[in-house]
Amino acid sequence: MQLPPFAYHRPASLDEALARLSTAGDSVAALGGGTDLLINLKLRLERPRALVSVRDLPELAGVSLDASGTLRIGAGERLTDLAAHPLIVVPYPGLAQAIRAVGSQHVRNMATLGGNLCLPTRCWYTNQSENWRGSQLPCWKTDGQVCHVIKTAPNCRAIHSADSVPALISLGARVLLRSSQGERELLLADFYRDDGIENNVLAPGELITAVLVPPARVRSTFVKAAARTGLDYGYATLAGALTGSNRVPKSLLLVAGSVGTMPLVLQKPAQIILAEGLNEAGIEAAADAVRDDLGEVTNLFTPPGYKKRLMRGLVRRVLHELRRQKLPAAD
Amino acid sequence: MTRQLITLIVNGDRYQVPVAPCETLLDVIRDRVALTGTKRGCTSGACGVCTVQGDDGRAVLSCLALAIEWDNRPVTTIEGVAGGDELHPVQKAFLEYGAVQCGACTPGLIMTAKALLDENPDPDEEAINEALAGALCRCTGHIKVKIAVREAIKAMAADAAPEDGHGIQEG
Ligand SMILES: Cc1cc2nc3c(=O)[nH]c(=O)nc-3n(C[C@H](O)[C@H](O)[C@H](O)COP(=O)(O)OP(=O)(O)OC[C@H]3O[C@@H](n4cnc5c(N)ncnc54)[C@H](O)[C@@H]3O)c2cc1C
Ligand code: FES
Ligand code: FES
């Protein structure tokens, strides 16, 4: 597959990049590592007039702790570097696991965190060449009036499957957004929308500059079930982050990925653990309860009913791992 | 479409090539520089046959890299791996342990293994699996490939050891 023509800009500063992105609105796209965007261009799913390379902007670089202990991760950082970074691996093992679960090492060598957070949703229909798609009716994403995933759906139900996202949400991460209009900061959990097309709240011309992970001594983990480990998108993923002890847990966030158009915070299983404690009986009850939380699951890439059963297993695995894990040492 | 003149540095040789922004590194290496050892497979990041080594030594999927972003940044392709007639230990091991059938995947797998060993000369099982997972072979599977990589690791360690073969002298 060949790329369509486009203009290419490589600005030297964030301000220059934002000016470029704001002049032409929608028809200009930010280019991170290109590991997804370039494929979507080849598939003719997007047709930007110009690409603005943001990966090497100095303002998007760096991993650092501020005075309050908040971890700042620049959106241009490569996933390979992040997966091995001591400021991530030691305090947030769940985040390191999630980043390492993205694609293959080849992909992670090129891919950026900002690109992962803005990964568009996917489905079996749009993930094909334009020629192939021509054999079926166009869908919501390709200017049609049908969702091939859930036939009755009034909008696009393609799957959100960016692996770093559930882990970051479980840690209460925030994103810093910049446009030529100014800066705003929001919870990553509030960044996504329940729509396969307008999947996040990023305004035209806006960039993610950094991700902020609040200081907390947490136990954290991430599991991914996929056809092939080390390359494929997940059938389902689950991230968990816990504070407090097994007997008296203080907070627990369980966040599922690859189950719907946006990451899903599991309510009931977490409530059960907080009420019962992180013990054998609590874990079984939490695993049983996950079904109710899932609601309408997009059974994309898996047989009907499979994801609900799978999630039950993932809840068990995550909770058992959190129960076993030692709290990272305080520094 | 406006083209921009870039200097591509492939295996130490410099090529001045006018490229359009939409040309991938893979297209330019194969079709303009005429080094066809780097293979074109899925063109969407999923098979690894287009793997080259970037200026930081890491494996790069040339089908997902824009040539224009590689102006003046050295790239190593399979043609640059052997030292003259002397094959690289990874190449020798692939030959000796039969890690090749049709050969379509071989350049990508060798570049992947070389990138791994350049960064970590003594990778454990998990690190080998992690690296090789991004480069697929649909003929032999990965078993013979892994045997070859392990043998290459041994051969390279032996080469790196002092002449007498005993490592650090007691004393
Ligand atoms: C074989 C293969 C397997 C994959 N498997 C997985 C997987 O298992 N899990 C997974 O999560 N992903 C997977 N991916 C998808 C992709 O590689 C990753 O999501 C990657 O992190 C995307 O990052 P990037 O920098 O390459 O993004 P790009 O492709 O450069 O960009 C992706 C999107 O983000 C936007 N963007 C980029 N940077 C910014 C920014 N700073 N601010 C605002 N918008 C921005 C772009 O405009 C574009 O819309 C896979 C890809 C391939 C090729
Ligand atoms: S051709 Fe590049 S990964 Fe398949
Ligand atoms: S030898 Fe044929 S694909 Fe690997």
C-alpha cells in the first residue's frame, strides 16, 4: 500500500507546531511515531493535506518528577524508552507492563506516548484497504450509515485499544493539552468519548504535550489477552491500581481496555473489594460481578460472549497479582 | 508534488535523493537506492520484513518511516551487515542452523536479531522472544530462528573473549 500525497512540516518549536496545526484545522494532522497514522493514510481512512511532525519537539520530551512528586512524561517520548524508565518501572509496574504490551518492540521503538493516547478506534471493516472496503457498504467512519460491528448501532462502535490508557487511568493520570489558544489540563478518564469516531475531546489544532501521574504509593498491574503475545491488539485488557492494605484497601481502580469505544472503569468489582477486602472470597465475588458492569460489549475480533468470560478471568488475575505484590519502596 | 533533496546514509554510503513527503524509507531504499535486500511485506508494521537499523541502533520498520525524516541519519540494511566477504555471526548462524526456507523474512529477522544483540549481547529467553515477536517467518516458524540467535550469541561471546579462551586470569 502506498501513501497518498501530503505536505510535511517539521517545526523546531511547540509554538511553531501549534501555529501550523491551527491554520488549516482538520486537514492537518500531528505526526508522532507514525505507526498508526501512516497506516490509516495508506488505508485512505484519513486524508490530511499536511502532516506536522511533533515527535522531536523539545517541549514534548523528557520524563521527570516535580517537587510534589508528580511524574511528568513528555508526549513525544518513545514507548521503548518509557517501558524501561526507572521513574516508571519501579513505582508504576502496571504502567510499564501496559506500555510494553503495545504492538511489537519494532513498533515501540518508533511509537510515542502521545500517539498511543490518541490512537483512533479500530474494527475489522475499517482496518482494510479502500479497495477491500468497497465490497461492502460504507460505515459511519467512511461516510456511510451503518456500523458493521453492531448492526443496530446509531453510531460507530469500533474498539478503543490503546494499551497504555487503562493503566494511566487506573493511576489517576492527567493530560496537558496545548493549542495556539492556550493550555488546559484534564483527567485522562475525561479525555475519551463514547463514540468510535469523535473518540476524544481534543479540539482541532490541539496537542497533548505531557501526561502527569500523581504521586501515590500504589500497587499496580496490567494484563492483556491477545491472539499473539508481543504483536497483536488485545481481545481485552485490564489495569488495576490499589492503595491501602489487603485487609483494608483504601482505593482501587480497575480499568478495562479493548471492550468498547472507550476505556471502561469497572465499578462493581472495585466496590466489592473495598467492602470485603482483597481476599479469596472478595476476588471471586468481584470476578462474578464484572458481567454486570460490561453492559453492551463489542464482540469485535472474538466470538459472542467471549469477552465477558474473558474479563472475569482478567479480573481474577489482576486482583491476585495486586494481592501478592509488594508496595514499591518509598524513596 | 514538491520533492526535497535529502542525503540518505545507507551502510555508510551517501545518496542524494529527491523525495516526496509521502515516500517511505522502504520505498526509497528499495526503489531508488536499489538495495533490495530489505523486503516489502505487509507495509503496515505487522510483519517486520522491512526492518532496518536506525541511527540509535534500534530496529525500525522502514515501511512506517518517512524517508524525509531520515535526512542525514545513518541507516543499516541487510547489505551492510557483513564485513566484506566475512558474514556477521548472526548470518552465519542462520545459514548453519537452517533458519531459512524461502528467505523472505530472513533480512528482517537478521536485522532484528542484530539490533537486539548490539544493544544487549546476552539477552535472556524473554528478551529474545520480545524482539523476534515483531518479525514473522511463515515458513520455518521461530524455533530454528531462535536456535540460530542463541548460537550467534555464543559465537559472539567466544569472539569477544581473550585469545587464550580462559577469560580473566586468576592471580
Ligand atoms: C503491528 C502493529 C501492532 C500494534 N499493536 C498495538 C497494541 O497492541 N496496542 C496499542 O495500543 N497500539 C498498537 N498499535 C498502534 C500504534 O503503534 C500505537 O498505538 C502507537 O503508540 C501510536 O503512537 P505513534 O506515535 O506511532 O502515533 P501516530 O501514528 O504518529 O499517531 C496516532 C494518532 O495520534 C495523533 N497524535 C500523535 N501525537 C500526538 C500528540 N502529541 N497530540 C495529539 N495527537 C497526537 C496523530 O495525529 C494520530 O491521529 C500497533 C501498531 C502496529 C503497526
Ligand atoms: S513491510 Fe514493514 S512490517 Fe511488514
Ligand atoms: S523463510 Fe519463508 S517466511 Fe521465513
